Amino acid sequence: MKEFLIKIAILAVIVIAIVVLIRKFSSPSEKPENKSFQEVIAEDDRRLRADVEEPQETEPAAEQSSEQLKQIEQQAKAVQEQTSQMPVEDQVQAQRLFEMALAQRKMARLPGIGYKQMIDYCREIIQKYPNSPEAPKARRMLGEVPERYRELYNITDEEMGL
């Protein structure tokens, strides 16, 4: 009887060793990066505060005609003029709304809190201050709202800048 129990114990040890080896060699060598909540928030903050870049032309700059380059420069100047023509109060208000939207986005990542206030702030920026530098940032923020909330709050492609 003792020999039988010893054989079962040895067999169990071998099976456990095989399972451990299979798990070790079958799992991916690179483990996914687990970021803390603060790291995720800091990354979102950097990304969402960054200026939105306009899509680049498909032609290289060397191949563009001088007319096209002048047109692009004129468009850039027009955007700068629109921004500079905004009253200072409007610029400050747009910045304030953006900061509040950013704070609400951070809170929305916590369980039990939704994106409603963030979406409302972004919509207000887009409607009241469309020429402000914060309007494209607000559109980008709306574009990053999870799909289920987009449907819930009826976020349109136009609001996201698509």
C-alpha cells in the first residue's frame, strides 16, 4: 500500500511540474504594462492638452506649387486672426470650460461616474467658441468617449470632427 501511495505522489509531482513548465513557456514573454490610475490620468492630460495637428497634405512640400503653399499660409493666418480677434473674455471662458471638461473626464474614469458633464462642457466649447484653440481639443476629447456613451449621449460625427 505504501508503494502505491508513493507512486501516486511522484506522479502528482510530475504532472504539476509539467503544468508549470507549459504555463511558463506558453505565456507571452512580454507582460502587458499595468499602469496606475495616476499614470493613466497623467498620460491623458498630456495627450488632451496637446495642440491638435491638422492633417498633412499627401503631396510632399517640394512638389507643391507656390500657389498651393500661399493658400496654406493664408489659411493658417486666417485661423490665427480669428483666434486673436476673439475677445480675451471668450478665450478665458473657453479655457476654463476646457479645464472643467478635462477634470470631468478624469472623474468619469472612476466607477459610478458618467461622461455627461464632460460632454456638456465640450459641446458648449464647440458651439460658443468654435474658433478657439480649445474647440479642436474638445472634439478630440469627444472622439475618445467610449462607444456606449457616444450612443447614450447622441454624440455626432460632426461634434467629434469626423
